[in-house]
Amino acid sequence: MPIFIRAAFIALVLLSTGCGRAYQTEHIETSNFLDDYSLLKGGQQGEALLSYWKSGTDWASYKKVIVDPVAIRKTPDSKLNELPHADNYQLKELFDYRIREALKTDFKLVNKPGPDTLRIQFAITDADTKSYIGKVSVEGKITDSQTGELLMASADSRAGGKTLIGTFNGWDDIGLAYQYWAAQLSYQLCEKQGHSPSCRKPKSPV
């Protein structure tokens, strides 16, 4: 897809997510993106449905991040199987953009491993853009870029709400979910690094 078309699509979705809400769902079906799902526990309020953070991690020592390209890792019954290749590509591009925009405020984005560098990886496991209510599920992990040690893992799913002030396009709901996840990740890392007074907590209806 030409660069200017991708940019236009991303801009359109970003402009359309000014109102509406994307709620956390009650359940999520996991894929095989993460290596050890036994580590994940039910998340607290404001966290992913399933979450793991390695205790004792010196988060303040990390100043840089490598953001791997967002992957597609379909669950067996994923509606991603029904979407054309172009839609799958757009789903990845938009999420990747949101993550990078959220993290570049507090971290330097790099492409080489280092002692002060995290590696962040996300995969989209399910998405529905054709329905009245959009829905998307993702899994993510953070590792030390040099050692590969797992520092965080999560799985979450969000969907649009049937409200008059909401939107009527599945892509809009997915855009809102991406916006929330990116802001949530930035906030959680900010808190872990001990910058609480300046951390920007994302707003969510749940």
C-alpha cells in the first residue's frame, strides 16, 4: 500500500476517535504469542484482563525502547480470518503508530539492543471491524533487549459501546482501544519508573 494512502487512513481513524468509548470485555481467548501463559493472572482495575509484571525489576534503569512491528497472531476462531489482507495490515499500522507516539515522550526509540533498552512486542489476536460494534484483542510483552528476560506480559480485549454519543464504525472502536492501550502502557511504565506525579493516567469508562 502506498505510504500516502496509509498515512491518510491513519489520520482518518485518529480524527474519528474523538468521541465514543471502547470498553474492556469480560473474557479473552489467548493465542500462542506468549511463551508461558501460566505467569498471567487476572489484572487489577486499570490493567489488562490478564497481566504479569516481574517483581524486582529496576525499571528506572531503562531509558530506551525497541518497538517491534506489531504482529498478527490469530486465535483459532479469530474474525481476522474473515478480513482481507489490507485490513490486517491497517490494523497493525495503526496500533504501531499509537504505541510509538505514546512511548516517545519518555523513552528514546532505538533499533539496537543495549543495557538500558527494553524490547516491546505486541500481537493482534482478534478483531472485528465489520460489525456495528468494533472489537479487538491483543497480547503484549516487554523483555530486556540484551538478555531476553521477560519483564511484562499481558492479554486484553476491548469493544465499542452502544451509546448515542459513540461512533457507528468498527474501525472507530478499534482506534479508541488502541489509543487507550498505548496510553495505559505509557502510564504503567511511568509509574514503574517512579515518576508518579507526572504520569498521565488514561481515561477509561471501566
